[in-house]
Amino acid sequence: MIPGGARNQRQMQMAMRRLGMTTEEIPGVEEVVIRTKDKEHVFKAPEVTILQVQGVRTYQVVGEPEVRARTTGSLAGPAMAAAPEPPAGPPEEDVRLVMEQANVDHEEALAALAACDGQPAEAILMLLSRRSPGGR
């Protein structure tokens, strides 16, 4: 109950303005979805109001939600589902660098990178040291 008895809508709006509060309705909202770790709360055609108090915006959703369990596919959405998997092995730029600097073929460069945990500089040094007169 409001102190001082009942007030009309105009008086309420004036009091809210004095306190730095504003409200704004969002027209035409079709759906609001709130996702938790294991559920979705779906509001169809809700009333949505933004309440702003001292620069902080709070959204109020009024309606009856449909609560449903989340499926694994809805976590990332369709864009994430189509993402390609990253290629296995070292980046092709590293392989080319080792090939050029150590003057070896693709397979040797891959083997050297694998032996050096994917570190191109170490792979190049290893290959060059094998070719030096004291290396073999």
C-alpha cells in the first residue's frame, strides 16, 4: 500500500520522475526466452517494460511462460553447430617455414614439428643440426 492513501496514475508518474525513475513499454514483443543451465522459460507475446532508476535499466516481463528442458543443440545455436573442426597437426604456415628454412620436404617438416611439440624454431634447429658435419 502507498503511504498517504490511493493516488492516481498521473501523481504516481510525477513521484517517480522526482525520484529519477522512468518507465518505457516495448511494443510488439513476440517472444522472450530465459535460458538456464537445464531449462528454457519461453514467454509468448509478453508485456515488457523497462524501468530505469539512476541509470540502471531493469526489464520487467509479464506473461505466462512455457518451461521446457534444454536440448544439447540449443546451447550454441545453429551458427555454432555448423562450425568446422580445427585441422589436426601444426599450422600449415609452420610447416612451410620449416620446409623453407631447413630445406626439407613436407613429411620431414611434419615429423620434426611433431618431435619438437609444434615449435618451428626448435624443429628447424634440430633438422639443421642433423645435416651439419658434426650432427650425424
